[in-house]
Amino acid sequence: MKIVHAPTEIAGQMGIICKELRSRGHHAAGFNCFHTYLNYKGDIINTDAFEVMKELDFLVENTDIFHFHNANTFFQDFADLPLLKEFGKKMVMHHWGSDVRTEEAVNRLNPYPLPPTYYTDEEIHEQLTKLSQYIDTAIVQDYEAYPYVKDYYKNVYVLPLACNVEDFQVSYPSINNHNPLIIHAPTNREFKGSDHVESAINQLMGKANFKYQILEKMSHEKALATYMNADIIIDQLLCGTYGMFSVEAMAMGKPVVAFIRDDVRSEFPEDLPIVQATPGTIANVLHELVQNPKLRHDLGRAGRQYVENYHSAERVTNDLLQIYKEL
């Protein structure tokens, strides 16, 4: 198959998937027009919308499947969708959360408020309504995002985050380390609940031996190198699920702390090893982990196994190819 991913790279997923698709003999290209300090360097073409437009006729003529990401297509007003539909092109929209998470639904589903996304509730509704007129199939990463899109598309599939597990060197926390390093790396402090993390860290000062490091505005490549030294990783405390930061940390063999909503956790495999914490319990959870090096080590091993079992690029791409066959 000839497959195009565009136009927004989220958490390196476009590059990981395209690389794996090509390893299966498919022609896959990813075009990313969204650039941040994370500077993902995966197997994609970092470009801009103007340059992609120059090749649009070629892409329309030669592509079998258009796999769009983050409620974006080639044109801001989705003017390309009627054309692609007219040419009989198969399409899928991959939603990542912030593009579909309305304030109304968050208040209804989530125990904690989240900062506003880049769209209003009305804009999200209008976009999903228009997208689903031309695209029948949507993909989300888990059942936290699922409720936001389920009433719009004919088909909604849950596809786990993909990880090139073999790219991650394992560094399990030492059972002899009694001065562990805690790392928190928010891309958005308000969304990740960083104030609650830092409050918990302040509560622990003087009660236990540990080091704390917060990573911000750092390239993805440099951040990964820093994570290798961590003994405990704190992801996010408000959203109700885990993200790519957790997956990469588990791939390195690190114990991960995050808030997973009960209804969302029930849909994950039973052996999900992420340590549950809320803004109210995070201090106690960290205190237990800081004092128990063997628990940290065991959780690290369980995390690596979990990623190998459920998040490997090979397994995720197998599932994606099945979705493509259903289009």
C-alpha cells in the first residue's frame, strides 16, 4: 500500500509508524508541518504546508490511504476532504486528545479540571462534524479519548501508542540506591499537574533522601538521555491516562507514577504497572517509592515487559494494518 501520514507529528508516532510500515514493504511517508522544541527526528519529512501543497497533486494521484493526525488535514478549512472523497481515497483521522477534549466533557468525565485546549467546545464540535462527513474512521490512543469522538464517526478504533522498544537501553533502578532521583518532565505544567508534583516534593523534603529534577523546554533526544539516570518518573496527575512519556520511561525500565482514571484503567491490560497517584496522594506514593528500592526495581522490570507486550511498534502496526483493511 501507499500511505501518507500528515500533517502533524504527535509524540513521535507518525515517524514510528511510518518506519514500521516501510519495514513491511509498504510505501509510507510522513509529512510534519508542526514544529516544537521537542524536535522529533523520526522517519518523517519535516516541512511546511506551503511545500506540501506543491506536491498535493502527486500525493492525491499516488496515495491509497491518507492517515491524518490531530484534527488536521492539508487545508485548515478541510477543503481537501471533498476532493479526496471524490477520488475515492481511503482516509482515517487519528485524534490525540487535546484536539477533541471539550471542557463540557472533561467536567463530566474527569474528577480534575484541565486547561482549555486550543479550540473552544463549539469549534471542536464543528470540526468533528465536518471531518466525519468525509472520514468514516477515527483512531484514538485509549479509552480516555474515546468518549470525545465516539458519537461522530461510524468507526472508532483504539490503537495503543507505538514504541520502538529496541531503541531504548534498559536501566533498571538499583536495589542498592537509597538516594533515588525523581524526574518530572512536563510539556505543559498546567495540564500535567506540575504544581501538585512540586508541592509533594516540598512535603517530602527532610522526610526522606532523594533528588528531584524537572525537565522543561528540552529536545526529545536530550531528555531521553537524562531519563536514563532516573529512579522514579512522574508523568501526569490530572488527565486520567498516561502518555508517551510514560511509555518511553517504562521502555527504559523506570517505575512510572501517574493518575489513571478508574474507568480508563479498567480498559487497559490488567498488568499495567503504572503506580496510581492523585494530587491528594502523590506525596505518600512518592514517599513509599523513595523508601523501597526493590519495589522501584520490580516496577521497572514490569514496565519494560508491559511495553514489549502492548506498545511495540510491531504489534501496534499489526493492529493498524487491520484497521486499514477495514477502510
